[in-house]
Amino acid sequence: MNIPILRLGSEYLSQDLVELDLGHESLTTHTANPGLIRRDLLRISEAKAALDALPADTLATYCEQAAELFLHADLPCGDAVQSPREYVESLSALTRLPHTLVRMNMGKIHAAMSQVRTIIAGLTRNMPLNIFDRGITRIDDLIIHYFPITSSLGVSLPSNAPAVNSLWIPAPVMKIPVLLKPGREDPFTPLRIVQAMIQAGFPSKAFGYYPTTHEGGDTLLTSCGRGLSFGSDATVKKYAAFPSIQVHGTGRSKILIGEDMIQRWPEFLDVIVQSISANGGRSCINTSAILVPSHRDELANALAAELAKIKPHPRDHPDALLCGFANPALADGIDERITAHLKEPGASDVTVLHRDTARKVDAFGQTYLQPTLISCADRDHALANTEFMFPYASIVEIPQSKMLSHIGQTLVVSAFTEDPHFIRELLLSPDIERLNLGAFPTNRVQWEQPHEGNLFEFLYHRRAIQGNVAVA
Amino acid sequence: MSSSLTPQAAAEALDVHTREMVEWHFSPETGCPYWLERVPALGFDPLKDVACFADIQKFEPFDDEVLRKEDPARFIPRAFGKRPYNVFETGGTTGMPKQRIGWDDYKTDYTEFSEHYGPGFFPQGANWLMVGPTGPRRLRLAIEHLANIRGGACYFIDLDPRWVKRLIGMGEMRMAKLYQEHVIDHAATIIRHRDIGCLFTTPKLLESLAERMSLVDAGIRGVFAGGTTMTPQYVRFIEEEVLEGKINFAPTYGNTLMGLAISKKRAPGEFSLTYHAPQPRAVLRIVNPDSPSELMPYGEYGRVELTTMTKEFFMPRFLERDEAIRRPPCDEFPWDGVGDVRPFQSATKSVIEGVY
């Protein structure tokens, strides 16, 4: 199978190729040199004009139709046609995600596409879609004007989390062309979404698809008017000087249990296990730390017993939840790092008491890291507030009154509390990006709420407008 | 332009040149202090034991740290007496620079380059613009010499690669980008307001310049570029899109220690580059990285080894920080070439290169 570059909708075969092994066949992706991306941006106005020619309502309808195509149709994939089943198998072969998780990610993407009107309404606080056609709308007696601050959104995607594609999906409906750099091991997901959108009616010129190098990724992000990237703290630091680039870094998502509810801890086991392990523990919205005011040992022991029940399975097993590592050296590095930190006092691995194998195991032709819960007597221990690409969490005991000054930047907090005073403090905290009140998993998604930042406000700015607005 | 030599005749000429250069550099009447003082430690007598190019293997690979540590004056051949000389520094090196002295070698190299391409490739009489590292670099004088012998003048826009490296090292990507934009602004201004027909620049700066303007419409007819890796895709992109298929393109591989290696002519649709050293003054070999005395088979990647042998400079078996495919002799150059050059071990480790 050959996957070419899409240069604003036109296929381009590069001389620089990357060969990947799908098991039953080989895959060749064509690599874009950075200059080629900048060259295409010179004619981005054509892509913008193609989207501007269609009403946003029509584009939203196309997106809803594309959702069904994405989930059910055979779609072009380079020089081949890919069925949904082939998509699942091929993506699993490259990323080592179990089929169950690929299907779950497909479901999330389908939901983002089919509910694009809800998502955009959430982002724009219920402005009508024609704000993208006219730029002006009226809410009650107030005239509101928004204008696009960019004519392109560059997105550098990861290999390990297909569902993050849902974050850029509203952009073409908002009439902003997208230029995508797929992760090396996931060339399929963004291309399948793009092909579904094109089949549904979107102008092909609205999409760039560029398998490329790290330098090409930098070019894409820094040359588009707006950029989205995903990565670690290092990625955040790398692009910190570029206000046009929004980086989705380490999540460090947490569950905070209040003093009023900690006695009820046995009721929360399922929610906490789900928060830690859903999607193979790879997501930034997975829980990586649990903060409790008391009962640390009892809760840790019970959670560890549940987590230890999650075992590796073959990738096509219906109960598979753990992901193998496409690069075993990465698993080695994580395992060695945890083991080294455990030699420092103040933290212990509770899961090790509940399973008879090591954290890192080779099974079914892959390397796995099994779920791990670290109980931290020292709340400042190196393992107390960190995140790894597998079901990993720490549990820390800390007075409720000190929790919010301790958490640091956190993507999602699920606060298990009904204490009005604590809730008030949570609502005022500047460190929390997304707040769940009640015993909800951190990986809960409500489509009308923004994920991390607001894509609409990232792409559009509000401008004052006065005078004879009726002629506009 | 085809060579009049066969591969065998070229090899024999190289052997003759090797004997002459070794005799020059290791004779007390003509040689330089650095090499003459090294003789006792060599373990052989170059004047007696080097009879052909293969005997250059008796030297250990040259350690380029010498070019940082030693006073460049210790490389002045006695035969040159008190003749004034140039001190050149290598490209983007930070810290104490590596230095090489020279007199006329750059003129020899660039006159040969000019003759290779004939009068039409870079229009005779056209003015040149050099955009790239000037300062203490051999290239700055070499490009001006090239422009002058072809009947034109040369304008210069400097880019300091050491500052770019430092910016990147400090994580100041944004500032590095702004600096590049500043250089390109300046170059675009010169092209718009002066009659420029030929360019020397690095491929990345060339790309950026062509994003500001059509180089064809600006009157550019020939481009000479070097300095970074050019993959086949990159060459295709430069020729088809940056130069719009209408501007002559001469990619080269070179540095202060060698001079420049010209790329052989390519068939239509062929984008893989093969460079040939200015033999016999310099020789490029592709060697086994783990055993540098062994040549790699044709068609395989190995480390680039450079030997430079002119009356001005002798440098045996310097292992470059590049790797390339060993390619066979051709009509134009009846000696080995080096293909698809890239940073050494770039296929297995991350290498920062091509900062400009």
C-alpha cells in the first residue's frame, strides 16, 4: 500500500519514502520535505475560498454524513481502498492498540463528527452557524462580529491516540483549512477522516496531509497561522515562544476525593479503575494521581487488586485493554525509570502485591507494561505527580485544605465531593483545565464542553462593530 | 563536460600527484613546520615510503582538532616564504574555530568549477548574489572570484551560522526564524534593486527566497548551492518548484578543507546526486566506519574520508562527519563519486544540521 502526500487535495508522490510493516503487507508513506509544506501555504487562499463558497450549515451536514462514512464505508487510502475492518487491523498492527481500543477511538471520532453542531455550539456559546458565513450575528439585542485570525490550522498528530483527531474536526466546518502531519505509526486515522469528509462533499482543497519529519512538523506548526500539537512537557517548552501554537502536553489528570465522601471509597473503585485504565491508560485524560484526605492504604490496596486483574491479551481479543509498545525500548525506559524512583524512600508499588509477574512482560509477541499503582507516603515523591503511557497512577494522602495548592497544572480534575466550600475553591482554581464535579471518571467527554482551550476562540477573534451594520 | 582521462589514467595521475605533494610537504626546503616535526612520530618515512596514493593509508586519519589547537602559521610551507596568506575558518563551528590557511587554492578550485559549467550555465557577465555565511570563510572570496572570472560583480548578504546554532541550542526557534527572515528580506531587496543573474546560497535560504518572489521573474538564470543534505526529493523540489524548472541548478558538496566537489550530470527524472572531488587536489573515499582503511563496495553507504593534497595544504585521511553511497567513476569524472551525502549516522541517531 502506498500513501501519498495530499497537497491541498492533490496527490503527490515523494522520492523520500518510509516503509512500515503491517504484518500481511508493507506500507509506504511518502515524506514531505518542509519547503513543500510552506510552498502549499503560499496558495492557502484557494483552500479558504473553496470553504467560503459553501454555507457553514452545509459543511456541518457534510461532516455529519462523513461521520457515517468514516465508521462504515470503504474509503480511499492511498492507492488502496480500506474497509473499516482493514482500518482497525492495520492501525492495530502499527500502533499495537488492541482492536477494541481502535474501535472505541473510532466511536469517539464518529461522535465528534456526527455531533459537530453540538460541539461548535458549545465552543461559540450557541451562536448560529451562519456566524461563519456572515461574520455577524445578533444575540438578543447585541450585535456580535467575529473574524478568522488565520487561514490555516496546522496539526501535528501523535501516533498513539487516534481520538485526538476529534479536536481539529470542527475547523473545516468553521471554514478554516487544515494541514495535518500524521504520527509516523498512525498515517491512517487523519487520512480516513479527510477522505470521508471529501466523499461527503467538502472541497478537497481544504485539506493538506503531510507525512513528514520532525523538521517538517515544526514547519507546519510555525508556518500555519495557527498550530495544534500534542506531546510531553518538552513539546510545551519547545513551542512556548510561539503564541500561535497550542500544545496539548502532559495531562496529569487527577481524582480528588473530599473529606465528605472519603468514607464511601468502596463505591468509587470502578470509576477510579476506569479513569486509570480506559484507552489503555494512554490518554492525557486518564487519571495519573488520586489525592485523598485519609484511607490511603485501604483504597490503594483495593484499587491495586482491581488493576492487577487487567492482563495482557492478544490485540484481537475482545477483552484486550492493555496496549503493547510498538517500540519495546520505550517500555524498557519507563519500567527502569519507575524502578529507579522506587529506590527513593516515600513510595511503594502496591500492585506488585497483587500479581505474580513483573510490571514489564512479553506476551503475544509484544511488550506490555501492566497496570501500576504507587502509594506515596511522601507527597512530593518523583512518582507522585507524573504520567506514563500505560495504566499508571499514584495515590497520595493530603489534607483537603492543601489539595489545590499541591496539584499544579492539571488537565482534568474529577472532584468527588459535595462540600460547597471545596467546590467553590475548585471553581476558582487557575490550575484546572477541565472540572468534573461528582464521582465521574476523568476520561468523561461531554461534546458541548471545550476540551483544552477553545478551538473557536483559537481560530476566530471578536471585533467591535458599530454604525450601519444592516448593510453588512 | 567529459574528461579526457580514463579511470586508469586518472589513477596514475593521482599517484604522480601524491608523490609530488608528499615530497613538497615533507622536504625541509619546502615543507611546513607542522608536518616536518610530525615525521619522527609517523613510524615511516613519507619521502621513501609513499610512492602512490594507496600509500597515504600509512598515515593515521587526520585529527581536525589540530586545526583548532595549532597556530595556523605552522602550516605555512617554507617555500612560500613570507608571502601573505588568508586564514579561513570552517562553517558553523562554535567555540575555538578550526582554521586553514590558503593562498590560491580557492581560485584554482573555482576556476575549474567555472570551466566545467561553460559560459551558458551561469550567464557570462551576469552579476552574482551570495546569501550565506561570509565572514572568515573561504567561500566568500571563492564566490567573488567565480563572479569576477565570469565577467560579473558579486553582492553579499551575510548569515552567521554560529549565531543560528546558538539560538537553536538555547531553544530560541522563534528568534532563529526571525533572523532567517531578516536575511531573506535583505536578499530580496538586493535582487529587486540590482541586476542579479546568478545566486550562490544554501538550499534552505534558496527556498525561503523563492517564497518571496519568482526567481525566474526576478531574472535569475543560474543557482549554485551547497552546504546541507539534499535528498533526491529535495533536489526534485528545488528544481521543479523553487526554480520552476527554468533555472540552471548546480548542487555541490564542499568545505574549507576540501574545496568543492561538483555533482555529475543527471538524466531527466534522476534526482539522486553524486559528487566528485577535485581530484587529484582532493580525494574522497567511502570507507567502512568501523575500519576506515577499508573501502565500501559500490552502492553502499559508508563514512566519507577526505584527503587534501595541494602545495598549500596537506591533510591525509580526514574522516568527515558525513556518510554517503560509494558511486563508480563516470565520463565526466573518471574516479569514484559520493552519492546522497547525509550526516554521519543520521539514519540511526538524531543530528542537527542545515541550520541555515
